Amino acid sequence: MLEQHNKIINAAAKKILAPEGLFRVGSSRTWIDDNGYFVIQVEFQPSSYDRGSYLNVGISFLWETSERLNETLAFNIGYRVNKVGYASYRGNDAAYEKKMEDFAEAAMEKVREYSMLFMVIIILVRPISSYSEISVFESSVALLAGVFMADNYYMEYMNDRISTYYLFPFKKKCTSLLKRIVISQVYLIALIAVFYWGFVLMYHPTNYSGVSIAVLYIQCVCACAASMFFMGILCFTATNLLRNIGIGIGCVFLLWLFLTSSITRILPQLLQLFKLSGEVVQDGFLTPYWPSRILYAVVAIGLLFLNLYLVNKQPDYNKKGWCKHGNKGK
């Protein structure tokens, strides 16, 4: 029988972490934020001598494969959250519930910090000298969106919930997936809107173009939003279609490599997702080629309708969590 302090820990984690997209590993006290090829894990670590919990949060890179998730998890970056210390359960349920909610809130703060790590790396490795150059990081954040959104539906397989999720009404399934897509997009756009100024603070660029900084800022955010929308929906669709998150991300990564290479110049301008129309203009002003962004955004909307069919399709009978819960194969 589950002890009372464990029930309180699980309830607090479910209340705070689950709405943010984290899922629990089996019946353990570990919660996961899946980012494709790395995960951010939150562990309410038990004590060997007392009823209570420490809090550990960190990044685990999935360098190896294993049928058991716990065998691959390690704190490659991060570990103990020292500011919350250790919480011992002394029989006061209300007080311990409040303490565990504080733990969960502290964990979410760390998860958000680690999820921004990719953007910080981009700023550090992409030095710039002018405001218009900031737009070149559009391709990097587009790839980030693909990895970030790949499991928006496939998480139902990984979380062992697909057998029950499939039984939901079609409208409810569509609503939940659209909500996840909107939340993912809003979060990524917010990151871009904030980290744009990270480039400004880091490199103090000059504006050579004569165009206002506000216009450059809006254009950069809008271009990134369009390309992230396409790459995110494409990776989401590929994963759903192939029923394999690794292959889905891999296929999109190959397309991304092509679209960011010099080979893409053989394509019509309309098909060059990351084209900048000011590349050969002697005005120091790199502006996104909007027709290509609009085209790819429209394609992404079309892919959304394809996902409506995929979501309503019966899951493969041999996938995790299908026959396990008494469902019959095809």
C-alpha cells in the first residue's frame, strides 16, 4: 500500500507538473519533460533513513537506447536543487502538501531554465554585428520547434495511455491536440521574442539599414513563427504517420539540412523556406522572403487536417499500452 507521504508527493507533482506537459515514469517519483533526444527529469528523491524527499532536476541526454527508461536516465547537466533542501514528513498532511507544492513549483522553474538552454547556446555560437543579422537564427529555432513538437500525440504511446486516449470522442481528441500545438507555438514564440534581445545585449549590434529596430524585431519574430509552425507541424505529422518519434525527427532533420544548405538555391524562391530577400541588396537590410513563409505556413495547416485522420485511426495493436489493457489487435 502506498504510504501517505508518497500520495501527497504524487498529488502535488500531478497538480503542478502534469499541466505543463511532464509525465510520470510508471509508479515512481520521477517526472519527465520529453524534448526528443534529451529529457529534463524531475526526481522527488526518497531518503534511505526517513520518510521525506529531496528534489533533483536535470537534463539527461539519450545517447543510448533501452527498453527500460530508468536505465538510460542520468543527470548529465544539473542535479540537486539545494534551495529547497530536504522535506521530512511528520504526519501533518496539510503542511507537507504545501511543502511538496513548493518543491514542484521549484522544479518547474528549473525545467523552464533548462528548456531555454538551447536558445542560450544559439546566442553564444552565433556572433552578430548588425540587427538584421539576428534573423539568421531562424533556421535553428525552426529545428528546435520540430524536436519540441514531435511527441504532441506520440506521448500517449510513451505515457502508456494510448488505449484509453483512443476511446475519447473525436472532438475531444482534436481539441486536446490543438491545445498542445497552440501552447507549444506560443511558448516558442515567447522564447524568440525574449531571446532576440539576448543578441542585442550580448553583441550590441549596429542598425545599418535605416529601418527602425521595432520593424526589424517584428519581422524576425514573425518569420521565426512561420518557419517554427511549419517544422513543428511537419515533425508532429511525420511522427504520427510513422508511429516512431526517432524516425520522424530524423526525416525532418534531413529536410532541415537540405533547406539550410547551398543546394536549396536550385529550388524556386517560393520553396526556399529560410530565404532572405536582402541577400544581394547593398542596403545592409536582410528581410525575410515572405511568399515562401506564407506557402509553408499554408502547407502546415494542410498537414493539420491530415493529423485529424491519424488521431482517429486505431493504434497499431503491437504498440505499447494497447493489448496490455485488454484491447484486441486488428
